[in-house]
Amino acid sequence: STSSISDKTMSEMEVDLNQSFEFKHILEGDETLEPVTGAGLVGLENLGNSCYMNSVLQVMFSTPELERRYFGNANLLFESSQENPEEDMITQLAKVAVALSSDRYLDKSVADKNLEGLFTRPRPRMFKKLIGRNHPEFSTGGQQDAMEFYQHLLDQILKAERVGSSRWSEPPYLTSDLFKLELEERLEDTQSKQVQYRKRLDNVLPIFITTDAAVNKEVVEEYEMRKQKRAKLQETGGAEDQEEIEPVQLEVPFEACLKHFFRQREIADFTSPVTKEKGTALTSLRISSFPKYLVLQMMRFQFADDWTPVKLDVLVEAPERLEIERYRGVGIQEGELELPENTASAPPAIVPDAAIVAQLTEMGFSENGAKRAAVATKNAGTEEGMNWVLEHMNDADFNNPIVEQATPEAPSKPAINREHVSNLEAMGFTATQAEAALGATDGNIERAADWLFARMDNLDQAIAELKNANQQAQDQSAEQDLNGLSDGKGNYELLGFISHIGKHTQVGHYVAHVKKSGKWILYNDDHVAITKNPPRDLGYLYMYRRLD
């Protein structure tokens, strides 16, 4: 993981971080917070660098849909569990839901005034073992990236719910659909003025922090000068009587970061499919389907000049209400002409995703290297592209342009050769049987004959199953981009967010803040308290709920 964190525990970190601005700001170190407990106010014990997991679970299970699906149906799910419940992801998710949404694991004999540290704390060891099984990072005891775990968790829930959908009495739906958004990329060839629209699905919106838009640069520069002056005085022993300088961070408006993400970008060295000449193209992103829950990732982890990962020391205050309907994608407009898809001078078969390329170049990588990363990872995402770059940045051709080639046509079944059909009919098979066999063997007559003779005992049934499988594949292919999308107005309210404490990606600690019954609650592993000043300006992952 590019943001993997070492095995340092929270208690060890306190020595290093207790005086830091970030530590005080996120955990309100200067305030005495009021501990709380009860149903929905249950912390999770840190199993050793498991704060990333604890924080993601607290935010995810604060959604009424997950609570209803796994806590509301817990008894039903337990009754239908496998023989080995520790191997059953749905059972383990239900156990987590029961732990977080009820007071089952709380010691009710403890007086309210003695809540701090004296109640039984859930220890999700079985869940952690199962969710991390066979994963190169989450199966270890090291600290990990909360965003990567969020996506891994959704993926594992999706797999479990597809297999175990019959275990719910309610109409089936997939939890991952609640977080699924559809992005629309518009590409305009500046030579022909023709356009192309592409769509892709994602479950997180990566927001790059534009430090150039900071509103207090002069104040920060003054602070840095005072800090340097104090450091020189300390070297000569003359700063003992001076007061500690209060840290000052760059302040970047959230709206500036949002506009930066949705801005129009220019792509250099673009070969026009129309004019066949090199020029430029313009690209921009919009959201064509707004999910029930929108997750934003503030890109706080970037790269220094020596390519080491560092964390931006910047404040970006996320709003409690987010209105982004103005960034809705509506597809091709009246008067626009579409770029031709298949031409001899079209871009490579896998077109580098402009958003991924832009985000990687903003981190300091070359444009050609960013394009190579996007193509190599099949536009899987910025994190995947960044990992690829770190592994291949020393390749001799890393900064070379991608060699353009003709775009191959989409794979399709070859046309049925009528002569082959006639030859198979001469062997005693019907035209329907011959066509089915040729379709299953890519038109190869020898393989088709073998396919038919091997299924002589149940040939009609085999052909029926083949047709059914082909139809299901076509249906799935046609619906995969639309299935599960829950669109609505792009107006949201902040439900919760996850913050990272630490100056570098190799060390740190995660905590979660969730709004419940009008109050912001801090979940710091097994410590749960009402927070007076939730640090919305230092979050790493933000979860917004659509206002329907």
C-alpha cells in the first residue's frame, strides 16, 4: 500500500504527537470530552494497528441501510449461517452490526459516571481475520490505508451478498449499490470540434488539494520565517524565554478543490481521428448518476521531489451541506458531433482515463508516465496507477509516448460460415445444432464436430443451456453499467468522516467522526465521546448522504 503505516501503536505515538497541531485539533487534546456509551455508541478495541478498520466500520454501519440489513436481520442471518460461522462473511458482518448497533457487549453494571475504560469492548478478531484472508496487506498486523480498506470491504460485501442473497426475506439489493456513482468524461477534439462521451463506475471521488488556491499564503510565510528565526535562536541558546509559536496551516477552500476536479483539462499530442494530425483535446468530468452515499477522498498523501510519500499540511474545511447538482453530466448535447470510434489513427485500445492522468501528473509524474500507468492498470483508479508508477518509474521507456495503434474492434462472435453448417448437416446434425456448435467454438468446424459428438446423449439440453448462458452474458453486459445505480439530486449532507493523524504515511492513527441525533461523536477505537469541534478541515475520507 502506498499509504501503509508502520506497526506503531497509539500509545507510542502520543509521545511524538501530543504537542502537534494535528493531534490536538482532531482529538481535541485541549478539551475534556464527555464519554458516551449505549446502542450505536460502541467503540471497537484496537487489535494492533486496526484503527483503519475500526474507523471505516463505524462510518459504514452508521448508515440506516447497513444497520437494517445486518442488525435488523441478525437472527435470520445467524440461523442460516454455515457450519463454520467464522468462515461466513455475512455472519461476521451481522456480528459487527450487533456489536455497534446494540448494547449487547456493554457491561450494564457500570455506573454512568465511571464509563471511561470500564465497559466490555467488542474485539472483532474473527471479522478481521476473515476480511483480510489472502490479502497481501489486510492479512498483516500493519497499519493500512483506510480508503483502500473501504473499497476492499465493499468488494467483499458484494461477493458475499451475491452468493447469499436468499438469506434475506426482503427484496434483494446490493450494499455496494448505495455507494456506486457514475462518472461521465467528455473529450473534445479541438481540430474537428467533435466530441466523445465515456462513462465509468466508481465508489469514491478523489479530490486533489490545490495548494495554489490557499487564502492565507502570506500568514503561513510569516509563520515559517518566525519559526526559522526561533530555530536559529535555539541554536545559540537565546530562545529559552520565548513563547511557543502557534502552528499555522495553509487554508484551501473546499470549493476551489471541487472546481479543480471538475475543471476542463487540455491533453497534448492528441491525434485527431478526423484530421489524422496531432493537436490537442479538451477533457472534463461530470457525475451522471449521484449515489445514495457519496464518498470523497481528500488527496492528502502526495509525493515529494524525491518521490517519497508525504502528507500535505493543509486545512480544507468540508461543508456539512454539499450541493453539486451543477456538476451533473447529461451526455451529448444538441448540435454536438460525435467522434468516430474506429479509425486507423484512433488512440490505443485502452484509452488513458483523463482524470487518472491528470491526478498522477499533479502528483509530479510525467504525462507520458501517467498515461502508461492508466493503460497498464486498465484505468482501475488513481491508487492503482500510483502503485504501478512506483514500480515502473525507473523503466527506460517510462517517459516515452505510448505508441499509437489502430483500435481493434470490440470482440464479437464470428459470422457463422454457411458451408460449415452444410458440412455438419451432412453428418446428420440439424442446422440449429450446427450453428450452436460453431458459435461455441469460434466457428472452427473441427472443434464444432467434436463439441457435438461429445454431447450426443443430451445434445438438445446442452444447446438449450448454451443459449441460456449466452443470453445471460448478453443481459449482464448490457446492464452492468446501469444495474444498481440509484440516482437522485446532487444535494448531500455530511454523515461522517475519517481523519488520519501523523506527518508521514508510514506512521499514524485513524479516527472517525459520525453525526448521530444532531451531535458529532468521536470514535477513537474503543473510546467514544461527544465532540465539541469536529475537525471537518482535516478529514481524509468524507461520507455524504443524499437528501432525497
